[in-house]
Amino acid sequence: MTTSAAAGARATVHGYPRQGPNRELKKAIEGYWKGRVGADALRETAAGLRRANWQQLADSGIHEVPTGDFSYYDHVLDTSVMVGAVPDRHRADVEADALDGYFAMARGTQDLAPLEMTKWFDTNYHYLVPELGPDTVFTADSAKQVAELGEALALGHTGRPVLVGPITYLLLAKPAPGVSAGFEPLTLLDRLLPVYAEVLSDLRAAGAQWVQLDEPALVQDRSPAELNAAARAYRDLGALTDRPQLLVASYFGRLGDALPVLAKAPVEGLALDFTGAGAANLDDLAAAGGLRGKRLVAGVVDGRNVWINDLGRSMATLATLLGLADRVDVAPSCSLLHVPLDATTERDVDTQVARWLAFARQKTSEVVTLARGLTEGAESIAAQLAANRADLLSRVGSALTHDPAVRARSAAVTQADARRSLPYAERATAQRARLGLPLLPTTTIGSFPQTAELRTARADLRAGRIGAEGYDERIEAEIREVISFQEKAGIDVLVHGEPERNDMVQYFAEQLTGYLATQHGWVQSYGTRYVRPPILAGDISRPEPMTVRWTSYAQSLTDRPVKGMLTGPVTMLAWSFVRDDQPLAETARQVALALREEVNDLEAAGGSVIQVDEPALRETLPLRSADHEAYLYWATEAFRLTTGGVRPDTQIHTHMCYAEFGDILQAIDDLDADVISLEAARSHMQVADELATAGYPREVGPGVYDIHSPRVPSADEAATLLRKGLEAIPAERLWVNPDCGLKTRGWPEVRTSLENLVAAAREVRSGI
Ligand code: GLN
Ligand code: ZN
């Protein structure tokens, strides 16, 4: 190790969780919305959280703290404000009151739609999509960035402002309403760069030595034109004289063709991800001849999972990197926004497992340790390395991570297990005979309204005000109501309504061995919505049936088929923290085998229709298209493994929401489900067309009731959509259902909407 090059390696982070140890920010913002918290009090809470975060980072040994990564709602929305890209419809609100106008853009008002929200790359964080058009005029507003940097400097910290970079900002934008769909926001680059220049100049004047520009969009497939735009952007920004030093940060994977572009750019630093798919950056960097004259911020600690780092391995990576850049600093791979705050607050987690967990605070300590090892030599962190090795070994050797029975079952899986015993056409005939359904059968997606009474029942159970028996009685009462309503409404395939489920992933995670729940593991999903993803910690097994008693109870109340309802393996992974000590495909297979037992038990209990939801199949698609095939291979296999063990005359349904299915049509076919229900009401049944064009041979239920709105569709409206569906899908294969589950809706609207839906099905049926 060349100690001279390592001199002064430092630790830093790209960004930090915003919410506070007890989600103080959420409470303050929601209080502000309700009028219970004043604007000044909200600002004071926010400033206090920033202060506490910086202090904590500095105390743990971080030299340069991120500033401006804090947000009242979303950092992409903050960027839109910074560049003056406020949609016309919100301008008056923003001018009247900047804070209220900001929240109006985020959440909408009585009359004005909010900005659209979508997922931030392949994370579960959602950002607000910038709306741009040929008439967009950018203007610089650096006030927030300057103020937050000022706060950090005043407290004695070295602050590094973090901005969304101009290329990523434009690539994440979409054409504003009324602008042609073909408009490419990237064509606005020349207009945007002067605004960034102004912000950089303001930040320099305010005392910034470095500014970080986040360009995660460059780890996705990018066209030569887009790479040229990136080259131009950083050539122009680099050429500015009145600016701080620039650190261009990439994360969420491998830069690929964008690496030489950034390596050549006249900026002073680059941050690269060396975890997961980003590991390839190491060879790419060597091939590009390294980063002569530049600072490299090495993301060696995974910023998205909850596991301790392999410090020895990271030290080896860092040692290699030392030869490839002028200065190497150590960081997590991305902002720590995507992990919970502090693993030591998890008191209920088994003490052995606790040693394996690293949330934001622990990851911060890890990068500090690694920076020290890099600067002072591995001997200086010998104790930490030894403890880390012991913790990692305890994980490898643990009975939780290695259950021989689960391993054996997984190893014994054959192709045949992932295949139904008869092809679809023959199954369809058998199912028709068994179920005796009318043409255009009606059904729902699973959940019925989660009422205040149900939430109270769960709270009462947790608080010990009622026992398990009392709780079960309340759930049964709800099931009786749901079944009796559906019978009266004339629905053909009933559901039990999922009243016992707090959440479609957590409910199963709580019952599977190998899955952990956290008490305080909150991460931001969007705005003030935080979720606590469960942790896939060990080998997965199912000690007991999870849903059979509720489905059977529902079935005992009616002669119509009751559809069993499960969350599929891919969605179970997508909405959890996954293991990093085995391939995702193996974890998926274990979850699939556990769910398969449940599917088989539902069938054995008399179930003739079973639905396995996979709403996350599309959203977990890897960022690079070269990785799609491998992902879809194991993802669809896991689904087929879950459902492959039932009789031909048992009907398997699946369900997906979110309207973009274009690039996974083949995968949808590969699931080999008998029936698929999809979101379609808003896009006028477009998905039915797409599936038909792709030659999809099975039954389809494109939603005819938009459940994202309290609006009740009339029977005529639903019938019109159904007729539209019939143009693409023949009547023998068309189902009638809402877009998604009804859990967020109220009973009165659900009642009328479903009655209208049945009326529409009857009317269209009678005309066939
Ligand atoms: N069965 C689930 C429900 O109805 C499906 C939810 C979803 O697709 N997100 O609530
Ligand atoms: Zn859905």
C-alpha cells in the first residue's frame, strides 16, 4: 500500500435520512398541513434535525457533511424549485407562499393536480417528476442550498452541498401537460446550465469548497446523444471560473460508457459505486486509466441494504483504488436515505442477528473506520477488522441463515416443479367445468375497505385491550359482511377481503421463519410516508399455514368460489430488505417454496381459485437492459414454482398494478397464470390491446374501475370500457374487475361501484 497516496483519506456520506430518530419531521409536516404546527415551528424542527444529523456525522468522524440533501418532501422537487421549473398551474400558489406552494406542487390542492410521482430508479423512494416543455424558462433560486450550507458552516462543519445533477434532472423529467409526448427535456440542457452555473457561483460565495452533483441516471443505458450531453454539461460547468470544486456522483450501479466521459470531464472529483453491479466500476476504471488528478469518492459500503460491510474486502478494494486516483475517500455507495437510521434501537431483534445489522449510523461508522484504515494502515483498525470478521463468520455459520431442510428443498427443485401438469388450454377446459362461471365473470382484486374499526381492532390487540380470540371475532365479523355484500351484489368469484392484513408483505413476513420485522426501521417512501420494510435475514420456511383459516372461513359462508389471496415471491423481495449473502434468485426460490406450501394447502382445503399478486414484477426490473433477461428468468420461475403444484382444474390468478407493461409482456406470459388482472381503467384498456397484440393466450381482467380515485364509475362507463376490452380479448377470456384492491377506499363508494360493475357485466353479457 502506498501510504503517501493514502494520506488524508476521508470518510463522507452522499446524504442522510431526513426524518429524525422518531420521525419528528413527519409529525411536524403533517401537523403543519392540519394547521396544528406553525410555519416557524416547522422550520425550527427541520433546522434542529439538520443540526443533529450533522453533529452526529461529525462526531462519528465524517469530515465533510452533506448539506441541501434535506427536504420537506422530495429532493427532486427541491431541484425544480432551485431551477424555477414550477408548473404554470402552481405559480400563483408558490408566489403567494413559498412553503404552501411547495406542498401544493407535492400534494395537489382541491383544484390543482400535484406533480406526478414515480420511483427513484430501482429504489422504493418516490420523487416528483419535473414537468418541462419548450417554453420552460429556468431561473436560479439558490436560497435553500445557500441557507443550509450557511447553517452547517456556522456550526463549524465543512459542508458539501448536494444537488441533483443537470443531466439526471432532465432525464427524470417528462413533458408538461399539453406538451407533445415526443418532447425531450434533455433538449433544454443549454438553457439549464447557466442556472446551475449561477447556483454554483452562489454556493462558492457562501463558502462551499466542494459541491456534489448527483448523476445516477448515468448508470442506466444511455444513448450516444445522452452521453454527449453529459460530456458537454460537465465540460461547460468545469470551465466556469467562479465555482467550487465539483464532485460528480454516480450510484446504483455501473457507469459503463459514461465512466470515460466523466473521467475525462474537467471536474475535480468522481463518486463511484463499488457494491453490487457497481463492482464492475473497478475494472472499468482501471481500463480507463484511472482518475489522474482527481478525487475519487469510493462507495464501498452498500447504502441500500441493512447489512454490515465486509471490511476486509472493502480494504482490498480501496487498496486497488489507491493506485487509480490522486486521492481516495470512502463513502457508502449512495445516500443513506434508503436505510433506517439506527440498528441499535432494535431491541427485539435477536442479539446474534443484531451483530449483522448496519443502518445509517452504523454505515457511517464503517466508512470512518475504512478511511482510517486507508490512511493509517490496516493495523490501525485491526480490532475492528477482527470483530467484523467474527460477525460475518457468525452469519455464515448461523442456523438462521442456513437451514439444511430449506437448502435441501431448494436444491431438489426441478424444472417440472415450476410447471403446471397440463398446458393452459387443457387447464382452461377443466377449470370451466369445475367453476361453471358465466361469460365475463366478475371478481375483485382482494382487499375491501380497511375500516377504522379494523385499525382499532389491531391497535386493541397490540395494546392488550382485546385478546387473540376477540380480535379473530372482529375479523370474522368483517369477513361475513364482505361475503354477504358480494353475494348480494352478484359477484361471481368472491374474496374474503383481507381484513386481517396490515400490509400485503408484512403480513406474510411476520409468519415466515427467516424474516425479521423492525420496530423503528422507517425509511421514506415519499413525502411524509414512511414504511418499515421487513428484513429477509435467513433461510425462509413456513412453520404453519398463513391464510387458510380466513379463506376457509369465508368459503364456509357461501356456495360461490372464494379466491385465496397471496403475495408473490418477487413482491415479497421487492418490498423488503434482501440478503446480500446469496443471489436474489436463491432467496426468491426459498420464498416461492414457502408460498407453494400455502397455495397447496389452500387447494387441499377446497380452494378452486387462488390469486398470487405480483405488483412489483415490473418495478424491480434491473436498471440496465442487459440484466433484464436474467432477472425475468428467476422472477418468473419463482412465480411458477409458487403456483406449479396445483391441479389443472384449480385456477391460478395473478395481479399487477401500475400501467407500464410494454417491456414485460413476454414475462407476463411466462408466469403461466390462468387469469391476470391489471390496472387499465385510466389508460382506456390499453393493456388489453398490448396483450392481444402480443398474442397473450390466457384470460385477462383489465380493470374497469379506477380505485385511485373516490369517483364512482357508472354502469354505462364500465360497460363502455368492457366493450373496448372485447375488441381486444374474446368474451371467453375477459374478466370484469377493478384496477386494484379496495383497501384505501370507503364502503359507500365501493358498494355502488361494484354494483355498477356487475350491472355493466350483465348488460354486456346479454348482448353477446
Ligand atoms: N390483493 C391485494 C389487494 O387487493 C393487491 C394489492 C396490490 O396489488 N398492490 O389489496
Ligand atoms: Zn394492484
